[in-house]
Amino acid sequence: MAVQRFSPQGLLQPAPYHHVAIGTGTRLVYVAGQTANVPAGPPVDADDLTGQVAQTLRNTATALAGAGATFDDVARMTFYVSSWTPDQIGPFVDGVDSVADELGLPKPMPPASLIGVERLFEPAVLVELEVTAIID
């Protein structure tokens, strides 16, 4: 495997993600911000953070597969969530948990950041995800 993930002693334990990733592969895969859009239409319900997180992860898995990668190859994940408030962590985590097995999302997840933003590029888009993977 081209990515080794771990959480050194002295950092928050347990965490829902690893704190560190070391890449030893030779090919980098950069996946542009994925959202909950479906191929033939708008994002899933604009009031459903759980559903949007789940669909965003599905779309990211599709993008990774197109490059010959999976979530096992991911070294970094950056989530952007519009109008973020701390009480949204439950629905956010529910969205991740609802597709983790389906998509082979490692637990703990790869190193990840969740960044609250005022808004994303369309009002109906609640979450966007960028990932970097390393293969070979």
C-alpha cells in the first residue's frame, strides 16, 4: 500500500481520523471538490446534511475509482461545509457512517479537516470534499 496512516502518541486519541499519513507511492491523485450532485440533476435534498455527506462520499469514490484508487489510497481529505455550526457534527458523522462499509472508507478515516464556510458555489450545496491519494 502506498499510504501509511497513524496517530502518534501525544495527539488526541481516539479520533475519527488518523493524524498523519506517509505516502510512498509515485503517482498522486488529486480529486477536485466533489458534492452531492447526481449525474442527472441537482444535489440531494438541500436540507439533508446526512444525505449530502453520503452522496458526496459516493461521488468521491467514483472519482477515485476512475483513477484506479480507493479510499485506502487517500492521504488527505478536506471537507467544506456551508453555514457550519457545531451541532451539525451528528448529522455529518451519520452521513459518513451510512456509507463507510459500502465504500470501504477506513475507520479511522485518513487525515481529515472539516472547514466551515459561509457558503459554497450553489445555495443547495451543503458539503464539498477534496481528496489527495497516492498510488503505485
